[in-house]
Amino acid sequence: NAGVTQTPKFQVLKTGQSMTLQCAQDMNHNSMYWYRQDPGMGLRLIYYSASEGTTDKGEVPNGYNVSRLNKREFSLRLESAAPSQTSVYFCASSEGLLNQPQHFGDGTRLSIL
Amino acid sequence: GENVEQHPSTLSVQEGDSAVIKCTYSDSASNYFPWYKQELGKGPQLIIDIRSNVGEKKDQRIAVTLNKTAKHFSLHITETQPEDSAVYFCAALLSGGYQKVTFGTGTKLQVIP
């Protein structure tokens, strides 16, 4: 049971470079999420997808874009990376949107120089 | 919007003692309160959750209590073991247009053998 799989696990970028973080879940969940985790700030929602074909902004969407490629996959793109985007990024999924526990991947550790 | 405060930020206990982590939330419309455990290098894992129509829930050595009037909820771990050492996050979910989840800032629990 893989659950939620994130790739890559680690990445170092230079300011201005772009990259896409990949996420896939094998639990047939409808909803998927992207969070960033910074020291002392807990988890903050970047974007979410309530169901296949829909995406919406969360708390901190600026500088990011997302794509819900199909029911399994939800990617996060940084078009022009900035040092402020250095963080650990977590993807999560849940059966539905309301009051359902979220299942998390093990994160992508991203450093932007 | 919702605001979740979590205390303490660090907690050290002797093996076998109990540990208590407390969270307060601001929005009385919040109705789902999960707790997550995050081990080093891993994503958060759900350990227990409670819904607003319940005052207490137990699962072996872990229990969560909810006081809706005071808008606070707590995690209780009894007979702590070294493998309980991790960072614990509370969260409050506001049911509405989307699953508006707000996380606390985390408690680093150290169980001393």
C-alpha cells in the first residue's frame, strides 16, 4: 500500500528556475491538497482539488500553480522559484472534501538558492 | 478565518508518564478536530480525530477531549513510550464551501527512557 507518493524527495533550485512537484495517490480519493511546512508555522494550504477537474486556491497560493491531471495525480508547479519558497512541501488526499481525515505523503524538501 | 493555537511547543516526559497537548480554536463553526503525529523525515499521520457531537474519544493509550463551549481540545497520551517521541499537530476543520483546515504550530514531544 503506497498511499500518497511524492517525487522528488529533495531538490535544490536556483532563483528563477522552474520545477514541478509530483504527487500520486492510490486510495481512489476524490480530494487532494498541497501544503507547505515552515518552522514554527505548521502546515499551510497552498491549493486543493475537491475532485477531478477542479482546483482552488488555499491560504498561500501566490507563486504556485497546480494541475489535477486525473483522479490519482495532482502536481504543483513553481514557475519562477524564489528563496521564500524554500520549504518542505506535502501532498495529501482525502475521500471527500468535508470532515474527512487527510493522508499525507512524506514530503519534498525544496531549497532555493 | 479560523485560528488554532497549540501549547506547549515542546514537551519532555519520562517514559511511563502521561503527556497532554492543548489546542484552542477561534471559529465556533469548526466541527472536526484531527490530531497528527509527524516523525522525523515523514509526513503527518492521523492518530485520532473527534467530531463536534462527541466530547471524548479513546484509542488504547491515546485520547482526545473536546470542549465546544470553551473552544478547546486536548490530546492525552498515557504510559508514554520512546516511540511516542515525535511532533504532534492539532487541526480544526471549518465546514463550508471547502474543507477549510487550519493546523496548529506543533508540539515536539520527547519521551525520556
